[in-house]
Amino acid sequence: MPGLLFAQSTGVVGTRQQQLQSQLDQIESQIATQQSLLDTARNQHQTLQSQINAYNAEIKKTQLQIQAISLTIEKLAGDIGSHDRKLSSLSSQLSAEQESLAQIMRQTQVLDDYSVVDVALSAQGVSDFFRDLDAFASIKARMADSFDQIHETSAATEVEKEALQSRLAEQEQLRTIAQLAKQAVQVQQQQEQKLLTQTKGVEANYQKLIAASQKTAAQIRAELFELRDTAAIPFGTALQYAQAAERATGVRAAVTLGVLKQETNLGENLGTGSWRVDMNPTRDQPVFTYITANLGLDPDRMPVSLRPSYGWGGAMGPGQFIPSTWVCYGGYVNTKTNTCAPSGGLGSAFWQGPWEYVASKDRVRKLEGSSAPSNPFIARDAIMATAMLMADNGAAAQTRSAERLAALRYFAGWGGASNPAYAFYGDGVMQFASYFQQQIDILGGS
């Protein structure tokens, strides 16, 4: 009966997962339709109606993306439940096998303590003694099998545990993205309502509003560009850094600024953490302390990203580089291997160092032509490093699809970039990039 109930439960879960996937597929199709409408509205001559159409398409698309995120979270929760049950089963199996092994070892110890003299002095016959020897050999064989089984079970349990932790971390990321998406809908609705209020639905009023709202080059340069975990700088200064990065990497300045803007918005939701609490203790903390010491910084005073409910935080500065990633951009090498990244089976031992700063391997410093070690907490270096990572992700191709994919890789890694639930991040970067490109074009004509 229990086996039958478990099979029925598994079947119900499988059916629900199929339903969720079907709903996700339908929503993705609807999102694509809204994107097409949005593209059409943006390509039309700028009129009040085309702007309203664009707002409506953006609002509808974002609302659909929120639905997709919610469905993905529910689907992940189902997967997590399955993983959790599997982990529980494996743990029970492991405990049973460990108890069996303990019993075998106790029996082995009894036979080991039973000497030939004991046999000679006992009433036991020789044939009985040899039967015990056969039993002893059988016990030893069973012990070897049990050792193998425990090893296999332990390995399987560890794999399941890592998969579960990865899914929980993904679920946490999706919740943060959903918060951003909801905020975006509110902003879009407010902008649409403001436009209708100001124009009273009259095209002539809209054209007057457009003419009056055109900013001068001086105003654009003076506007503050917000950066995550550091002070805001004038947009003109941020653009200067981003254009230097564009010349060095081939990544459009507007796209680099779009990534930094999106990361800043994420920071408003995630807050700021502590390296001692939120940073991976074996992988990132040892590197972080060396980086800050090399830069003459107090690690306890430097802002890093907050740890989510699952996984680790500890990302640094406007570009949100984790220390173990920054080492390969900032010129740090493990002196035992003379490399910035582990290979083979080194594992956590690699990150313990010792570490050394090598100026010739500081990629950021090289591209900037700087004489000082690169610093992930200052705007110039963070902007250059962001462009470098975007270039490594394929953004230098300068097509919309390549830039959007690179942004998704920046956020979710190469493995997670194809997850439709993360689409909002890539779309957000590209929306910011379009806005910044307009500003850049105005400055270019000044």
C-alpha cells in the first residue's frame, strides 16, 4: 500500500508539473506577441497613440512575465519537494546501511577475539569451527559490499543535496526579479497616467509636451547616475568611463550603463550585507581579505551584497563581482599554482591561497592604462570590469540578441541564461540601454 500511495503521489506531481509547463509555454507565446506590438509602437512616428500603445504593451508584457515567474516558482517548488523526498529516502537508506555495517563490525570483532586456543579448549567440534570461518569470510564479503553501498549512497545524497540547494537559490533569485517586475509595472502605469493627465488625450498637447521636455546636453551630463553600493556620479562622468570601456572591449557604452542601472535596482531590493556573514567562507572570504588588504581597505567597512535565503552573497561594488571572479580581472593569482582559477580536484583548498597581486595580470588596470591596482568598489574600475565581463559573455557583437543574452549570462551564468523566468532582467537591461543610447545620441549632436 505505501508503495502504491507513493506512486500515485508521484503521478499527481508529474501531471501538475506538465500543466505548469503548458501554462508557461502559453505565457511565453503571449509575451512574444506583446514584444512584437511594443517593437511596432516604438518604430512608429512618435504620436500620443503610439506612446500609449507602447506603454500598454510594456505593462501587459511585464504582467505576463510576472505570471511566468510565479509559475516557474511553483514548478520549482514541486521539483524541490521531489528532491526533498528523495533526500529523505536516501538519508534513511544511509542510516540503515550504517547500522548494518555496525552490526557486521561487531560480529567481526567477536570472531577476531575468538582464538584457536578457545576452539581447542571448547566443546565445539572442528567442523563447527570451520563453519564459523566460512561465516566469517561471508561477513567480511558483506562488509565490503556494505562499504561500497554506503559510499554510493553518500555520493548520491550529496548530488541531490547540491541540486536542491541550487534550486532553492534559483527560487530566491526569481522572487527578487518578481519584485523588480512589479515595481516596473507600477512605474509604467504611473507614466501612462501622467501622460494622459498632461495631454488630456489631445495630440497637439502631446507634441508640445515632447518639445518642452527635450533636455539640453548640459542637463544630461549633470544628471546623477546612481551606482550600487557607492556614491552616484554625474552621467557625463559615467559615460566617459563607459565609452573608454567601449573602445577597449567593443561593448556599447549604453549597454554597460544598462547593466549597472539594472544591478543598482536589484540592490534596492537586496540591500547590503556583511562579508563575515554573507560571503562564502571557503571560496570568497580568503580572497576578499587579500583583495582589501592589497587595496588598503578595511574589509568590515566595505559594502557587499546580502546573502539570500539560500546560496551566498558577498558581491562587490557597482558591478557586483564576487571575489573569486574578481581575481581573474584584478590580477590576483594563487602562488602555489600561479593561476587565478582552480583546476582539477583542488576544490576549496585552492581558495585558501596564499595569494599574490601581479600587476601584469591585472586586466582592468591594463585596459585603463592605470598605474594603480584595480578596485571593484570605485566607479571607473567597476564600469571597465562590467564591460569586460559583458564582452566575455558575447556583447561585443553589438546585436540586440547578443547584448540581451550577455546580460542574462551576467546575471544567471551561462547555464541559467536560457531560463525564460529570467527574461525580465535581460529586457530591463535593454530598455535602460535604449534610454541611455538616446541620451548619448543627444550628447553626440551637441
